[in-house]
Amino acid sequence: MQRYLTNRRMTIAILVIFGYLIYAMAFGQHDTEAVPDTDTITQQVDSVPAGLETDPAGDISHEEPAEEATHGESGGEEEAAGHGSNEVADVLLGLIVILLAAKLGGDAFERFKQPAVLGELVLGMVIGNIALVGVDFFEPFKYSLTLEVLAEIGVIILLFMVGLESSVAEMMRVGAASFMVATFGVIAPFFLGWGVSILFLPEHSVYVHIFIGATLTATSVGITARVLKDIGKIRTREAKIILGAAVIDDIMGLVILAVVTGVITAASNGGTGISSFEIFFIIAKAVGFVIGAIVIGQFLMPHIFKVAAKFKVSGVLVSLALMVCFLLAFLADLIGLAPIVGAFAAGLIMDKLYYKDFTDRGEHHIEELIEPISIFLTPIFFVHMGMNVDLSTFGNTSILLFAGVMSLVAIAGKQVCSLAIFDKTINKISIGLGMIPRGEVGLIFAAIGSKLVLDGERIIDTGTYSAVVIMVMVTTLVTPPLLKISLLRGDKKKQAQTSAKS
């Protein structure tokens, strides 16, 4: 109890300090700056990213996107006219605010045994919507093109790290159980999400419904792994099945994302629907890219690292790893796939076997070298995601109802995973619960959808975006306590059965 009160006091103190900093920066800025003229205000309004405008009624509807050229020009002017005459200084100030928000929010949530990513998201929502109470100090950061690019690089590094922490060999060893769990855990949420989208967004294109279904497919392996580690269950059979399935689930989810994105892009360019052959070609392209990258990478990487080992300059390993990551991300984008697909594939082919030449001369494994870069860039993505959530849409009951139903089907869809387990000694309920959290993967899908345009409308508009964020938060929050309870009850049940037999 004492520890809880101490954590609570520290959290309150942190939030008070952050609130004071917001007040000091915001009102201090108002005291020193002149009121912007009409032209400046017009530029700021024009620079709002298409699809993120707030409808006065708060309905779940698409908005007409601004022209790309206009957005690019006004975005640059916005950054230059943000808080000073120096654009670099404005970006530095934005980084200070975003990183401070990320660490304060992350620390506050971790003190209550919740993932730091939720704290980063929530603090981003706060500073991105504080203009609703008349404080517009943070608005230039919200629409800064430079910070947006850094956020995009952050998510590429994040998926690279996920790939590094995954192992193709380990997935092969886990066997058919994890594969079947992953398959069930992708198919059920996909069609349930599709159905819910049709129910709540009947006037929208079928591509919107498909994309929302895709958003519910992938599982956040990091959140589940942390819970299993915290309660000492990381080496159990249930844990191995869950983690193996979650990794396979991520690969399937990324392939689905690549396919759906490709279909939408092709439909947008063609102006009409696309043929079955074109859909098959997109699927083959996505699957072929991932498999091809892994196969070719497994063959080339030993030779590339062997040559690189001859360099005397420090930092060769991290530079080479980043080059491979960015190259595959670039190639994925070049053939019409999401860059994160390439980044994930790059992580999968970076096996520790290739690092031995470097470790002999004092360098560390690639995860250790990339982690500081990830610590810097990844929070920028999550805070920026939170900043783009329009809290005014939360006052609309239709959006909240949509978010609530989507959260329920996201949870129920993963429970179907238990149908793939036939071994009665395995805790089936825990398998399903471990697959629930969408975490960073769901947010990445939402971010990509908010940038896709079809027939002049965003695939994920403001209201839908907010609903997806709520779903991600709900599934991430409910997993830790439910999984702990299920695993502990399963242990008690096994102990009781053992005692009864003896």
C-alpha cells in the first residue's frame, strides 16, 4: 500500500510539473509574440494534413484532402513561422516537448504496470488537443513535416527491432500449433472488423471496410512478452505458443497490410475496381518480397558482414545494419508495399551468427546498438500519433459506440485462437488472451490508413482514426490483468488435478 501511495504521489508530481511547463511555455509565448495576422492563420489552416480536419458535427465521415503540393508548401512555411525565425530551432523545441512528454507519460503508466507506449500516446493526445482550451503553442509541432518524417523513421526502426527480436528458426521449431493459432487469430478478427465496419460505415467504400478489418489482425508481441516475463511464465508451453504465434501473426498482418494497401493504391490510380488477377499479383508481390528478402538475405549477409569486418573504423556494424534496414524499406516502398514490411524483413535476416567477427573486437550485438536509436525515434512516432487524435470527436456517441464494438470484436476475434489448440493440458483461454493486444501494430496500421486516399477521401478519417486508437488502448490495457489471472488460475487447476491423482 505504501509503495502504491509513493508511486501515486510521484506520478501526480510528474504530471503537475509537466502541466506547469505547458503553462509556462504556452502563456510565456503569448506574452512575447504578436498576434498572427489573417494570412498567417490562413496558412496554418491550409497546412492541416488532409483527412485530419474536424467536422463540426463530429460525424464519422471523410473530408476532402488538401492538394499535396499545397500541403508541402504550407507545411514548410508553418515550420518556419512556428516559434521563431530559425526552422532548426523550432524542430529542436518540438523534439524537447515530444521527448519530455514521452518520458513523463511512459514513466507514469509504467508505475501502474501499464505499457509505456500508452503513456506516450496519452500525453501526445493532451498536447495535440490543448488548443481546445485556447493554448495553441503546440500546434506547429502537430503539423511539422520534419517531425512527421522523424516519426516515420521511428516506426521503421521499431519494426526493424521487432524483426531483430524474432527468429525464423525459432518459428519453425515452435511447430504447427503456433501457425494454426496465428492463422485463426488473423482470419477471425479480419472478417469481424470488416463486418463491424459495414455496420457502422455503410456508406463507405468496401476498401475502407477491408482496411479496418486488416487493422484488427496483428498482435503486439512485446506487450504479451513483458507480461509473461513479469509473472515468470516466459518458458512455459503456453508462452512459447503465444510468442511464436504472435510473431507469425505479425508477418501475416504485415502481408495483409501490404496487400490491402496495394489494392487501394491500384484502385485509386485506376479510378475503378481492379481485377482478380491484379489482386493475386499484389498478394504474390507481398509474399514474394518477404520470402525473397529472407532467402537472399540469409545467403548474402554472411559475405557482406565478412567484408565489412575488415574495416577499421568504429560503428561499422550499426551503420551496415541501418543501411540494410533502410534499403529493404526503400525497396518495399518502390514496389508499392509499406516501408515497414521491408524493415521487418531486414530484422529477420540479421541473425546473430553474422556478428561474431565484430564481437571479437569489442562491438556488441545489433539489438544493443540499435536500441539507443530506437529509444530516441520510436517515442516520437507514438507521441505524434497521439497528437493527431481529435479529442473533440470523443463527444460523438456514434464514434464511441463504434470504438466500443470494435474493441469487443478485437478481443473476441482472438479468442477464436483457442480452437486451434487440441492438447487438453494447455491453457487455451490464456492463448487467446495473450493474442489480444494490438499495441504499436494497430497504431501503425491506423497511421498508414490515414495517409491513403481513394476517390478524394481518406481511408481512415478523423472519426475512424480516433475509434481505432481507442480500440488499441482498450486491448492493450485489458491484456495484462486478464492474462495474469488466467495463467495463475490455470496453475492452481493443474496443482489441484495433480493433488487429486496423488
